[in-house]
Amino acid sequence: MIETDLSRIETLARERSDANWAFRSFLKFGDLSPYAIDRAAHELLEEVAGRIDCTACANCCKMARPVLGPTDVKRLGTRLKMPTSDFRNRFLKKDEKGAGWLFKSLPCPFLSDNRCAVYEDRPRECRSYPHLHKREFVTRLMQVISSCAVCPIAFNVFEGLKRELWR
């Protein structure tokens, strides 16, 4: 069964925190090959993503702050017909880790009726979220566990992996 209720997902992710961290250790240090883990994650992602409408949720746009690189900032500034410096001053703040820029406020300033108003020009991290399609799933497990409380796709894929792989 696919869980899509956001309040239930947040509660379950919190309740299952210890199990999620134990499963992370199992994946990271167990005997499963990274290829087998990637294959299982990608198969579950395909199944789950096809059953969830992101525009019915948009929780990532409400809860997460993607890191924007220089290309993202330039592209969005151009989209809004603003000089890059004006765009940064109006919408962004420097990432404390020095990795780039973050939106000053949540939800994302470009979220409108659960849809991205700049969808064609959205930041690279938004295009990729929740990043489950990438190879080397085990290298992003902390991020996946964080996403479980925010994204129904991440939550359901991680729960599916626990059912399929965990002994």
C-alpha cells in the first residue's frame, strides 16, 4: 500500500527513526552489493513514482531548501528578467556551508497552487529531488532518511526497501 497522507508520513518517519538508522547501517555495511541496492531502489522508485502525483503534495517546495549553484541563479534571474545580483538580493541567502545559495523563505517563492511557476527553469536540485534515481544510493542514505519525512515517494521507496532487503 502506498502512503500519501503527509501528516501520517511525518509521524511514521519520526516513529521509525531508529529502524531507519538501523536499516541505513545494514545497507551501508551489510553484504548486499551497491548495484543490487541501486537496482532495488530504482525498481521501487519507478513503481511508487508512477502512483504519486507530486502536484497533489508539493511538500518538498514547502519544506526543503535546494542549494542553487551559479547556473541556477543566472537561469532564474534571466527567467524573471532581473540582473543576477538583484535576483540574489531579493530571493536568496548564502548557504552556511558555502555550497551555493538558498531561498530566503519557505515555501519556495515560486510555488503557486502546488505547482512551480518557473518549472522549465527550476534549480538542478529540484529537477532531481528526491534523488532516488541516481546511482550509489548508499552514499546518500542520510539525505534519503531526511526526505522520508517530507516526500511520499522517498518514504514509500525506503519502506519498500526495508521490506524487500532487510533480514
